[in-house]
Amino acid sequence: MEDKNKETKLKCIEMIEQNPVVAFVCHKCGIGRSTLYRWKQEDKEFAKKFDEAFQLGREKINDMAESGLIENIKDRDNTAIIYWLKHNNPLYKVGGLKLSEEDKVLIQAKISAFPVSDDMKLLFAELFKGQINDSVLKVLISLIDIGLKDRNLAVKQGKIIDKKLEEERKVSYEKHIEEIKEKYR
């Protein structure tokens, strides 16, 4: 790097690694985008260092985003779980599973056998529209299984009063869920 703009160029390189948004860096460095791009064309050493710093900055942001996503997955955020699987596992890409009306009725019965969150109901609605493939259905079933385990723990801890009704619901639910698992394995 040459010339009187050396300090500004160094500042641009440092800033782009911290915040990989060109407009932001140009604003903070007091230069226009056209100036930055002209410098990159005229000064190949600057261009190389700037591009490397930009890539490092993007990698840092990606790491932060993935960390946040993983934290949401650990917190059992259904949307985060499905997002991760759809983008990181070829088995979970949307393929448009077509359910028969009989399947839909069966799944609705299973949903009613166990209380599910509004998020889960939305996901099942997408399934009914043919927007979720059978692999995602397996994930949904797994999530319901997790919910059942949590509910069983609540029963054991005495947080649910009508244990007999809860046990009947559990048996009915487990029977239904096994039918779905067998059908979609």
C-alpha cells in the first residue's frame, strides 16, 4: 500500500473484519464506496488484504449466527431445529410429502391425543399442505416424544392432578405415534 491514504486504508481493513458491511465501513472511514472500489482497483495489495479481512469478518458473523441458532436448538425452538435440518441434512429438504385424507385424519387424532404448542400445530398444518417431507415429519414426531417425556416428568412430580386421565392419554398417544412411525420409516 502506498500514498497518503495509507491510514484510512488500514482503518478500512480493520473495520471490515469487525463489521463486514462495505457501506458501514465507508461511512466510518469517511470515504465513498466508489473511493473504496477505486482503491481496490489501483492498489492490488490493499485489495487482497481488504478481501481477506472481509472474508474473515463474514466468517465471524456466520459463527455468531450459528452459535445463536444452536442455542435456540438447545432451547428446543422448533423453527430453529427445522431450519438447521433443512439446511444441513439432505434428508430434510422440502420435498412435498403428499398425505392421504386418511393420513391427515390419523395425524390430527394423534395431535389431539397430546397437547402441542401453536408452533407444532403450524408445522403440522404445513405438513397437511404437502410442504414438509417425511423426514421432517419424523422430526415433528420426535419433538412430540420430547414433549411427552416432559409431560411424564410433570406427572411424576405431581404437577398434573388427574393422573389416571393423563395415563390414558399417554397410552393412546404412544399407540398412535408408533403407528405413524411405522408408516413413515
